[in-house]
Amino acid sequence: MPELPEVETVARGLQRQIAGRRILSIMLGKTDFIDNPGEIEKELPGRTIGSVVRYGKFLLLQLTRKEDAGETDRESALLVHLGMTGMLRPQPAGEPHAKHTHVVALLDDGRELRYTDPRRFGRMAYLAGESLQEELRRFGADPLEAGLEEFTAKIRGKRARIKALLLDQRVLRGVGNIYADESLWKARIHPQRLGARLRRKQVKKLHRALQGILERAIVMRGSSIADFLDAEGQPGEYQRRHRAYGREGKRCFRCKTRIKRVIVAGRSSYFCPRCQKAPRRGKSRRNGKQEHAARRGKMG
DNA sequence: CTCGATCCCTGGACGC
DNA sequence: TGCGTCCAGGGATCGA
């Protein structure tokens, strides 16, 4: 599931592979995940891919009219969200199309930029001018750019559960289930704690944990748990470093307690019940009892 | 404002 | 071998 590190990896690969290439034509298959397929068919041919950057979990293919990339016209862009199973990569036009290939852009060097997505949970849209800016404004801060102050304000200013806040793209753009769980584990914060009730020290710890994990994951080219492949068709390596995500029943790397899984914000949330203390019976349901002692979370 | 439920969609896991 | 069932999950949407 492509999250910030995976999308960043794909963006860098695409920047290297297709920046400067002109789109000659577009072929569409299924289009139910595309906002405006008609405009994509009409506007993309003839445009040049100036640069490819990541914006939250989106890939932003910035387009220019002129073949000259120097004339960067950031007015228009193709937004691509990979959803759960989306893949975007250039391939030789001669190679057969993989199953579930829904968008093919023929490039001026004989290759095809192909979008494949079995589940079609992804999204694609051609946007320009004010509509583009408006769309981008819907999302919160980039977690790698947000300073501690901004991060703290966003987290402590909300009453939702911290896990829900991390996943909310309007709060922070780019964090998904894997990195939310990994950073909460690192910072020893239970996913159901309320953002507003976290202490400054904990928020600071979470901020550091999240940035450190995202940076490390980018270096390792993301996590390939299902079948994520980057723009070069390579899997990532960060899944080997997961400490909580997907480890239900396995032992915590810190204390050997078995990792638990609960549903928070509608998503599986993996955590260590010992390292990450549950909030004092809040407004949740009668979720039985599963912890009593409340050990100080060792300062630092 | 926040939450849970529901839907979208397909492949993979699992049971028989 | 093959089929039915269940489930995962990012995000939009809707009612509570």
C-alpha cells in the first residue's frame, strides 16, 4: 500500500525516467477511477512532463505546453493516487500490457507510461489553474516539512484519536496505516489516545519518530508488503524493519510482549499493549479490561 | 467535530 | 483442482 515513502520512491524514479518526455497520445481502459477521463484524453497529448513530485500520497506530474522544460508552466498537472494497488511505470511500447492496465501514455521516446491498478482504489485527475491549487489546499502539512510547533498544534488541537489524526490527510498528508503504527510504536503511544490529551513530550517524541521512520523508509525505497513496486519495478525493503505493523501475535522488539491488533478509525492497528498504554477508560465501549498497572513511560 | 457503517474492487488465504 | 466465502484497505459519503 503506497504511502509517503513508497510514493516518494516512485516519484523519484519517474522524475529520473520520464521528466522531459512529451506525451504523444493517451489510451484509456477502465476509467471509473478517473475524475475527468475526457479531459485527460484531450489535454495530455502534446504536453511535456516537466517534473514529477510527490504531494502527500499523490504523484504530481507537472505538465508544460512547450517541449522546452525551461518554460515551467506549473499551471497544469496530472494527479495520480496509487490507492492500494496502483502502479505507474514506463515500459517499452513493445511489451505486452499487464492485466489491469487502465491508462497508457505513449511517450516521445518510444516508451509507454502505464498505470495498472487491479482494485482501482486509486485516483487520477487532470487539473489546471485554480482547480489544481484548490485541490492541493485540501490537504494538510507534509509530515517531513512540518516543524514541531506546527505538528504539535495539529495534534493537540484535535480531540480525535491519534491514529485517526495521523491517517487524516487533511491534518497531515502522506501518512498511512503502516507508518502511523510504526511511529506510534516507536513513540510508545497507544493508537486510541486522544490527540488533545497527549503531553507535549509525547507529541515531540511522535514527531521525531514519524520523521525518522519516514526518512529511513524512503532510503530503503518503501515497504513492499503486498506487491508494491516502484517506477523501476523494484520492491522496497522497509518491510523488514516493521516493528508493529502486521505483527499481530509476534513479540514486541522491546519487551517481548505479544503485539495486538485492534480496529481504530476503521483500520487495523498493531501495537504493543505493554509499551503503548491504553488511555484511561475514555468514551470507548466496555472494552473489557486488559491492563491495569500504569507504569510511567520513562521520561526521555 | 468526530465516529461508525457502508461501498468501491480484486486477489489471496482458507475451508471443503 | 476448483469453488465459495471472508477479508484487507484509502477514501468518499452519509447518518448519528
